[in-house]
Amino acid sequence: MSRAVQYLEIMSLMVLGTASHVGKSITVAAICRCLVRRGFRVAPFKSQNMSLNSFVTDDGGEIGMAQAMQALAARLAPATDMNPILLKPKGACVSQVVLHGRPYKDVPIEDYYRETPYLLKEAVASFRRLEELYGQVVVEGAGGAAEVNLYDRDIANTLLAGALRLPIILVADIERGGVFAQIYGTIRLLPNELRPLVRGIIINKFRGDPEIFAPGIRQIEDMTGVTVLGVVPYFSLPLPSEDSLSLGDKKVTDHPVRIAVIRLTHISNFTDFELLEQHASVEYIPSGASLAGYDCVIIPGTKNTVDDLSELRKSGMDRELQNARAQKVPIIGICGGYQMLGRQLVDDGFESAAGTYEGLGLLDGITRFASYDKKTRQVRRMPNPVPPILSGMGEVTGYEIHMGITEPGNDREAFSGDGMASADGLVFGSYMHGLFLNPSAVNALLSYLYDKRGLTFTPLPACEADPYEALALLFEEHVDMDRIAALLVG
């Protein structure tokens, strides 16, 4: 008999944080998988997310990568109601607002806050639809919950919590230091009507002896009157990164093959390379850094293709790329990086300032930005038999998120209906995010790079182990999941 039948009335819960990057997203994913394992139907939800790491749903909507990850943890297909508002920063305090999966408008921050009542209403409506469909929802806040200067417009934390009135779990990060102040200060600063909703605390990223910290747990509970539900040790699992803050956490692995990913100012969807990171030394290098010694160079996606291309030129990275090309180092462009590889970019004022811009000239294509329309879709493609890398791939899947249309020149097509490849196959580009999350694509690239070094690469299996099961087992061991399940009782 399912454990879920013990609970006759089911409600939702909310996970807030003491700050950004304390582990809210991972905590929501873990709770979702743990509850699913216990027989619950549960969906993730985040009203407002700010990230350039995004994902495309089955119906072509765009949501934050974290909510897609949480949906997979809940064994659900990602849906736009799970993240109704996605903010994609463009610079100069301007963000593109993606509403219900579609571009809404570009707004400066001062204008965005004028939309608070409307956006809160839309977010609550998305939550209600998920609640009606699944019965219970695990809600993630954004950043720190106690940003007192934002209380009148915080549609991800206090305003949403006031509208939904759900039990709250507060997440803190002990690795940052000051965990007592984080927890006590956040709870004390919450609005009076929300403070009683805080029903549990989870402390993340613990390193050390739990016995030494045990008195600290008791002190936290005494000071706050809230139960500490668990202390989660520091761990590493192959889960997608939520946003640019995660770039600082990346460690270069000790593998013989070195791959440079250019860390563009507006880099997006660097989750594209996280499977490669497990099997090669992937380094995110700034514009202008030397490319000497790297076996492969990748130009990733970007929210601002024209601006980041201009930065590559100012920093001298265009010359570094030409030198790498002369040394027959493979150069790969994904999405905005693919657009940069062409001869020319023509902007009618939709992606950046209107004008015609010289591309890197490593592929023979011209990209035009002629409308505000954005192409967002999931794709399945066959690589064309272009040696030495593309010809080694099988069918691949991914998704497109881009403005602009690229008109191919004389170069060969890289994939069926997408991309271009140079005559020698060492330079190629594609609009396909997630290309190198396909084991066949990783195998093709790394087999070639290892072979060039006189080494043998052991191919990855077609299917990787489910990391969300490992995540759930970790939380079951270190967090009182029975108590969390009990919070869902109405």
C-alpha cells in the first residue's frame, strides 16, 4: 500500500532561502523525488526566475533550467506553469521578460516593478492550475526571503507566500559562514503574518563532524522555535546548474584533454557542457585569454550575440581563434556562438543596436535579426557525414532558443536542417542547445580529441544513471522526510 494513502488531505509547501545560491533548487528537486517515491503526485513551481540557463518545453515554451530539472525529479514533463515568469538579463538593468513561456517585453527594472500586481496574479493562476492538476506543489522562492526593501513587490517570496499561505521550509548554506545569523535574521525579518508559516529549517553544504554541530542545531531551534529538519552534507552530483552563480563553483577535472569554453559576458545555457565536464578538463575562460594548449574551443550561447562578439574583438579573442584555427584545433559554436562564427550579422535593432557587424568569418553564413520573434522548440536531428567529428555521431536531441535566422553560404550543413561545417569538418556550429548532453555527441568529440593525443577514450553508455535517485537517497538519510511529508497534511 502506498505511504501516500496515510494522508487524507494534501496541500502544498514552500521552500524559501536565506540568500541566493543556498541550495533551494536542489532542495525542491530532492523533496519532489522523495515524495514521488512515497506515492505522492507533486509538481515544482517557481513564480519568477532570473537566469540565462533555460529549457524548452514540449509545446515550445521557455522556462528556467532549474524548474525543468525539478520536473524531471518529479518524473514529469516540464511545463510553462512551473515557471510562469522568467527574467533573462540583457545588461544595463534591462531584462527580457518571458511570460508563460513566450517573450513578453524587454523592460528596465524600474518599469518591471510597475507590473507587480499583474505578474503576481498570473503567477498565482499558474500555481492554481498545477495544484488542480497534481494536488500538491513544491514552491521555490528566489534569492533571499528577507529582502525588506522589496516586500511590496517581491512576487517570488513574501507577496507569493502571503497569497498562498503555505507551510514554509527555510534553507540556509552553512558553507558561507554565519549560518546562525542567516537563519535567525531571516525569520525575524519576515513580515509578522508570515513568520508562523515557517515550519522547518534545512541546512545545506555541511562539511565536518555532525556531533560537533549538534549543540548548534539545538540553539537554532531554541532561538527560532522552528525545527531543524536536517543537515545535508556537501555533495557533488551531475545535476544542471541553475544560473551564472554556479560558474564560480565549477572545478576543472583532471583529464588529459583540455576544452576551452569562452566565458562570454552574457553566456547562456552553459549547462550544455556539463556532461563534457565529467570526461574532459573543461575550462571557462574569459575573453582575451590565450587559447594555446587547448585541444578544442567552444563558443557557447549568449543572450547578446552582437555585444559579446564586439567584446571578443576588443579583447583580441578573434585573433586567438584564428590562431587556433590555423593549428587545426576544433572550434564549435552553439546558438549565439554559431552566429558569431559566420561572416556577418545584420541587426535591425531587435537583438542589439541596429547595424551590420562583421562575424568571425570561420563559417560562410549571415545571420539576420529582423524581428522580436524567438524560436523555441525541441529538436531531433541527424548529423551529416562530415568527418572527423560529426560523422562519428548518431542521432541527437536538443532544443533551440534563439532570435535571428542564419542564411547558410557555401559550407556544408552540419545537421539535418541546422548548422554549418567547414570543409575539413573542424569548425562547425548549430542552434541546438543540449547537443553535448547526448552521449553519442560526447563520444564522437572526445574520441577524436583523445585519438589526437595518442590516447583511447572509453565511450559513454547510451543511458546515464538517474542522479535524482541518488539525490533522494541522500535527503532520506540526512533530512526528516517523514516530517516534510506530514507538512502536506491539510
